[in-house]
Amino acid sequence: MATVSSTPIRPELVCPAGTPAALKSAVDAGADCVYVGFRDETNARNFPGLNFNRKELAEGIAYAHERGAKVLVAINTFPRAGRADLWHQAVADAAGLKADAAILADIGLIEHAHRTHPDLRLHLSVQAAASNPDAIRFYAERYGIKRVVLPRVLTVQEIAAVSARVQPVETEVFVFGGLCVMAEGRCALSSYATGQSPNVNGVCSPASDVRYTETAAGITSELGGFTINKFGPNEPAGYPTLCKGRFIAADKASYLFEEPTSLNTLAILPDLIKAGVTAFKIEGRQRGRAYVAAVVQAFRQGVDAAMAGLPLPDIDLDRITEGGKQTTGAYEKAWR
Amino acid sequence: MSQGHTRGAVKPATPPFSPVLLLGMALKPVRPVVLQPIFDAMLKMIRRRHPDILERMADYGDRAVCIDPVDLPFVILLEPDPEQPRLTVLREVDPGSVTATIHGPLGMLIALAEGKVDGDALFFSRRLVIEGDTEVVVALRNAIDGAGIDLIDDISAELGPLARPFRAAAGAAAGLIGRMRDDFETLRSALIAPAVKDVDAQGMRIAQLETEIKQLRKTARRGGVA
């Protein structure tokens, strides 16, 4: 079992919260930071009934700060032409409510935030798809970006190389949760099928366009009227996204882009720590507080054990993974 | 168990063999209207203690949702109009009269409401069945999960001086149900043990046959005699 011998940086555990109750669960379970979004299309989890109004965010920040945790506000969609006010207001409110940072993707919004709220710490969202030192240094030098969330396409070795070359810019990587197969921030599959884009409207495969039909043969999932998957009676299901659809090619139904699988790096945390990563991010603002509590507790134990040079905990997270399966994804690129 | 549901071509979640299933059978002769005051009180409590649920559901006020505890002979109709919400217990609901239905065992639905289990995980594992308008179901799930409901705490807070005995009774009931659930599981395992043994044997035989077929195909491809 892998352990860490000497690790100078203790990574922050950055945890998701879609609701005030989930924020409390995350903080109570040991999150160093919680990231949240406003209840509108300024964030990439603009789902029905989810997210925070301004009062809830103020209360959430107070709850977290009283317990030594930070709150980051994701304003990580791309402003629509003529509607930038909504995004500008979100940045102003994040700053006004004393959020610890804003997570932004759009270069115009980053410029606006840097110019109008110079005291607001800025993180570069994974949606910006900055995956090499030149791109990251540009954002840092021009707009004062302090941290970059790296796209989920790099190996651990590549992450180590990028982290070393962009210092003092901090790097944050995903350690658990759903995966996107497309270049981050550049996916058009959902908008092709539903007219709504994760990058602009903040919603991938909007629930309003999803239909499930259960029969004795199993469940059929449709997105925007397209049948995208069929699961047998006891087969684990996944999210109704086109990238995880099962399509028939050469008379064989298979996953062409990606299988329903969750990222889980619990076993390789020491490698990521050695790579010089500053923060570990857990995906899943759309998930319930039971998920948040379970995953945050597992990774709190994992990070603490790795930092102490102890064996990593063997925690089974199968029951909360998509499709009941787990992968280390691009970090190890085991398929090569 | 043939219960009252929004049944159509849909196969709802199978009820687990549990104490609730027996309770459901015992409750079959009871008319839903007799239970209605419990649900009226529950709605009143939710409005008072968790007003944010209806606030989060504001965009979906005109969309009725049927909640179907598959181990009980009733369904619950939720009409989330923020001004005049209604929670009605019925024997069954016409599928055409609701925008969505959620099927699942009672214990799981309560655990979901209390944030003890993750809704997506239940869906992935197929223990929760959803039909109809997915948007209102997602909104309801998020609204309830976000409220931080704790049924024992919530009911205790409504009972004033009776809170302490209620907590004691609830704790004893939870312990009893837990023990009964264990006993039911033992009973279930004993009842199905012969069938499981047969299925295991059949599975092994099928795996053996599949290996033989693969071998024969390989031989045939090489031009050998199968």
C-alpha cells in the first residue's frame, strides 16, 4: 500500500455543496473548503431546486468561517451576449458576502472581476480548460489568478510538471466524482440534444429533457427525445448524458465515449500529493448530503493518512458511484 | 403485494421483505381518509419548520407528484403550490393526473427525506424508480435534501412537553424495527436458500457452457472440426 515519506504541502480538501444542508455536512465531515453556486445560470450546476440564494450563502459562509473552513463561489459558466449583468452581479455578491474566492471560467468575466473587485481571490475553473503552463501563467500574470483547477485529461506526471512550472500559482485536481469526456468547457453534446448548454446555461442534460421509461425489460433513458441508453432489470444505471449514452455501431451496442463510471483517486492520493497539488476537489454539487458526508469523510481520512505516512484507508465507495464502477481516469491512463 | 399505485406499463420498485411490508398488509382494510389527519399535521409541520422546501419548489407549484411507498397500500399525492400546498393520502392515483411518480420502499423514502441516503445512488442502483417529469422530481429531491429534515427532531419540536417521551418511544420503536428487520432478513435468507443454491448451480453450468462454446468457436475459426 502506497504511503508518503515527505510531503511539504498539505492539500486542501475542496468539497461540493448544492444546498445549505450539504454545506453543513461537508464542513462537519472535515472539508477545508466548500464550493457552491448561486441559484441561476451563472454556475455549471444550475439544476432544479439546487443552489444558494444570497441569504443562504451569507449564512453558509458564516457557518464555515466559524469552523475554520472556506467557501468558494463557482461562477463558472460563460456569460451570454447582452446578459453579462447577471454574471457581474454574481461576482459582486460573492465579493460583498466575503466569499474566500470566486471560481471563474470566462476570460471576459475574469477581467471584469480582477478590475472591479481586486481583493477577491480568483480561481480558474476547470471549464476554462487551461492545461499547460503558458495558458495558466497568462491568466496569473494578466488577471491575478491564484489557483487553477486542472482539466481531467492529465496524467499524474503531467500534473507534477505543470504544478512545478506554474508556481506560485496553486493547482487543484479532481479526486472523486463524475467525469466529463470532452475538453472541459467545450462540450456541445447537451446543447445538440436539448438546446441547453452546460457552458452557458449551466446545465448538462437538463432534467426537463430527461425521461425514464421502466418496463419488465429494464429502463430506457431519453434525452431531448433521443433514446440514449437502456439498462437491464438489475444493471446499474448512470446519468442521462449523451457522453454516457450507449449507441449501436456495427450491430453492437456499446459506450462510444465513456462508460457510467466515477473517478476515485483514494488509492493514489500520495502520488497526487507528491505531484505538488495544492487542493483536492470532490465533484458533486448535484448530489445529496449523504453523498457529501460519505465522500468527504473518506477523503479526509485518506489525506490525513497519506500526510501522516500511514497506510491509506480501504473505504468502499461503490454504493455511491455512477454505474457502480470506479476509475483513476486520465491520472493513470490505464487503457493505454 | 398488489397495492394501490399509479400503475401503468411501469414496473415499480419491488418491495423488500420487511416489517413495513407486513404493516402494509395489515393496513389494507384501512381507508386512506382515516390517515389523512396525520398527513395534514405533517404538512403543517413542514411548512412551519422547513419553509425553504416550498420556496425551492416555487417554480413547480402546479406539478403534482405521486410518492408511492411500494410496501404500503397507499400513495401520497404532493401538490407543492407554495400558497396552498397539499399532501393527500389516497389508495391510488390516475397516472394521467400527476406529472411524476416516485416509487420506492417506505424506509428508503424516509431515509432519502432525512438525507441519510443519496438519491442519485439509489437511482443508479435501481432501488428508486421515477416516472414522468424528471425535472420536478429532481427539484423535489434537492428541496427536501437541502432542508436538513430530521423527523424525530422535527416532530419532537412540535410536541412541547411530550417531546421527551416521544423521543424515548421513537428510539425504542427504531430499535424494535431494526431487530425485526434483522429477523426478517434471516427468515428471507432461509426461505430462498434452496432457490439460491439452484441458481448458483445453474450459473456455474452456464459459465461452463459458455467456455465450451467459446472453445468450439475458436476451433471452428481455425478450420478444425468442432
